[in-house]
Amino acid sequence: MTTHRDPTRLRSHRWFGVNDLRSFGHRSRAKQMGFDRQDFAGKPVIGIINTWSDINPCHTHFKQRVEDAKRGVYQAGGFPLEIPAMSLSEPFQKPTTMLYRNLLALEVEELMRSYPLDGVVLMGGCDKTTPALVMGALSADLPAIFLPAGPMLRGRWAGQVLGSGSDTWKYWAKLRTGEITQEQWEGIEDGIARSPGHCMTMGTASTMTSAVEAMGLSLPGAASIPAAFSAHAQMGAATGREIVEMVWEGRTPGSLVTRESVADAVTVVLALAGSTNSVIHLLAIAGRAGVELTLADFDELSRRVPVLANLRPSGTYLMEDFYDAGGLRGLMARLGDLLHLDRPTVNGRTLGENLAGAQVYDDDVIRTPETALSTEGGLAILRGSLAPDGAVIKTTAATPSLLRHTGPAVVFDDYDDLAARIDDPDLDVTADSVLVLRGSGPVGGPGMPEWGMLPIPRKLLAQGVEDMVRISDARMSGTSYGTCVLHVAPESAVGGPLALVRTGDLIELDVARRRLELLVDPAELERRRADWRPPVSPYQRGYARAALSRMGQADTGCDFDFLEGRGGNPEPAIH
Ligand code: FES
Ligand code: MG
């Protein structure tokens, strides 16, 4: 055992354990911080990478949770150090947090590489923080465990249960048509977000934390615990204990994220009717792990994975109900053979071992395959002349009668154009029209903002129209709903066919056949292409300029080309 736990084999030994001029500096500076040899000598150094910030409402409890994680690290004989990283705050950061996902991933990777760390706890949860932390950790490939922020408690207003995002969209539409008053709208503002934690619908946050747990990078059960519950603090300490073990065992994310574990993450996302954003993030995560994953895999799995989670926006309940009903472990136990139960996870046990004894306590919240919300998964991948490299639709959030529809396009060149004209009483639009928004992809947006749930024109809302076919190169919030075709690739800004659509062109959507066709003569499209000029980006300096020149398209996960994969960087020299 002593050789197994040999501290001279720790990465941090090069900083603290040797006897030379530089290590004198490292030790004396650790002592300057109030530590002494007993704190660090021979112990795994655990970085706790914390995406807390005063402007991230989903991570307000992280100041306390980092202390819980440290407690666990100390219990297990490690030396914890909190290391803050950029916080990506979904509600506040513009034009979209997605523009900064790769920047956080880059920061995480470089923090892990440049400091004397043997392993890390990754603290995140608000939408893009989760994929960013995991992407960075995969590329650095030191032992890493993800501590999810956990969902906030149910929202409440006037006796109604409120869900993040989903009910914002719902009641905004009611305000616009006069079904609720301004005073009621303000009551909803008071009640919809009333505890620490991330969005508690099955939005991007819960989708991604669940996917990462399914992949085997969090302790079993972690993703479902509401942030405000005592169990969440206990999970923080357990995570701190586990990472110390992982260091001694040499369990890295690269050894856990395999073709099987990524497929299981996709399966879980489908069974949750999770956010469409997860398609992009899982493609990027797979790219970091060197695991093959394509849009076709999502479509293939979607045809056989039933939707078991009855959660908004596709269903009825919220994450607090999901936790009480047995949480992700309960759901995964019901997926059984659809998952790869023999593969390893962070705690050294197999997925099957982690699911042993998992139960479901409410069959309405977590359905059985026989009572599934849908016998197929919630996502479909479309292709055709309008999306040669693919597009995504969340079928469970769509109107069934619109899943096969042909209608004339009403085209908006960018978001400003949309905002200026969508509610114009003279806009030539009917319920059969197909609303098209371009200029909102990875390069054009920039960063693929969540504009894909285009608003229904006010005059149609007033006629009682609740849904229409909408198509864009944007993303959509995981809490959104409607018949929205998203992530059209290639995007318009790089010359995808979306750039060539004109108002009045017929567009055919046929989800059963997985088709999205622009019904325009190819010769006419060639004429239009000859006249097309790429838009000039207003981003001519700084991070955005670098990002937009190196960011991939939606069908490959929007990672920077130079960040895909791992390795290729030497361990830093210490002298
Ligand atoms: Fe942070 Fe929704 S705003 S998860
Ligand atoms: Mg969101």
C-alpha cells in the first residue's frame, strides 16, 4: 500500500516535495498563506475550481459549498485550494454565454496544467459552465470530479407552481394578449426564482448535470439534489473525499469518458427530453475525449429511447419532484439495458453497481417504458437542402400536427430585423407561414444565441395561434418549447443555404422522414449564391475575433479547432 500511496509520485511533489531553490519558494509561500507542512506535505493537492460570482444567481451557494468540498478533502487526507474560474451567468452575460464556453474550458485546462494540482473538483451547473468545466478537465486529463450546483426549489405564485424559463415564456405571451395584468406579471417576477440553484425545469442546466453524472463524472445521485437541501452540502463533502481517492487511484476523466459513457449520456438526455443545447455540448465533450460522436448517433438513439421524465417543458413536474421521485438513479435504473452498466465511473464502481437498489417512488414523475411520455426520444436530426450538415428539433416540445408541414417562408435577416417587424400589423404572415431567422449561428450571432424560439407575431397570437414552424441557425433555451428547427448547419453567416432563402419560398418540414427542404429550383439557388456576399463581422479585435475565426459549426459542437482532443502540451517546467 505504501508504494501505491507514494507521495513522491504525486504531480505536486515536483513543486512541494523536492529539495531545491524553487520548492523552497513554494513551501515558504504556502506558509505565508498560513499553512504549515502538516497541511500539505505528501498530500494530494486538490484544486476546487469554483465558478462562483456575485453575478451568477445559480451559484450563490458555492461560497458555502466550496467549504463543504474542502471538508471532504481534508477528511480524506488531501490539501484543498479554491481556485476561482470565470463564471458564465446565463441570465446576465451577453450576447450569450455560449460565446464564452470555450474560453472557460481553455481557462480550466490551463489552470489545471500550470498549478501544482493532483486533481480537481469542478463546481458548476448554470448552463454552459458544466460543459466548459468538463471539456477543460478532459483536455488536461488530471483526476477530476464534477460537483453540480443542483436545481433551485419550485417557483410559486398565487397558488401556481412556476418553472424557470418555461413559465416566463408562457406568462409573457399571456401578458401580451392581456390575459394577465402587469401586477400579476410582477407577482410572477417575485415567485419564479426563490432559492439558490440553477433552473429547475429540464433546461440546459439539469440536462447537462444529468448527462455528466450519467457519463460517470459525478457521484451517483449528485445531479438531482436541490441546491438548498442539506443533502447537497453532504454531497459536496463526499465529492471532496472522492477526489482524493481518485488521485491515488489515478482515475482521470479520459479513462471514464468513452464511446459507451458518451452514448449513455445521450440516452439519458433523450429519456429526460433534455435540452437541445446538450447536442452541441456532448459533441464538443466527445471531441475533447477523442470519442467518435455524430448527429446521426443522436437520431439513432432517439428512435429507441423512451421519454421517462415527466418534467417541464415537455411534461408537468420540476426537479424537486424528480429528486423526491428517485432522481436520476431511479430513471437510469428504469433504462436498464439501454445503458452500458459495466463501465467504470468516478467512484471506481461500475454504473450498474451505482444503480443497485435505486428505486422510483412516483410513477407519474418518472414513468415506466410502458407509460412513457413518448416511445421515442425527444430529439430528431433533420437533413435536406436547407440543412446539408443537419439541424435539430425537439419533437416533444413541438406541436404534433406541425411536424409535417409545408409553408411559405417569412425571412428575418438578423435579430434586430426580427424585433423590428415581427409585431408589425402589416407583416404578411399567417399561421401556415414558416418563420425563418438567420444571422444567429456560431459566427453570425455570434455564439449562437438562444433566439430559436422566435416569437409568434402578435396579430396571430390574438387569433389564438400558439405555435408555428420556426427555423434558425440559433439555439433555443432548454426551457423553451414550440415547433422550432434549430442549429441549422452550415449557418447563414458562412454561406449555408439559409443565407439564400427569400420570403415566399416554400419550405418543407417532415420530421418522420427527417427532412428539411427548401423547395426552390437549384439553378435559382445558384444564381442567388453568385450574388451573396458574406456579412462583415463587427467583431474586429479581442476575444470574439479570435473565437469566431476558430469556432466550428453546430454539427461538430462549436469547439475551437485547436482545442479538440487532449495532449499536445508538455508538463510545465519548474525552474
Ligand atoms: Fe443558470 Fe438557468 S439561469 S441555469
Ligand atoms: Mg438556459
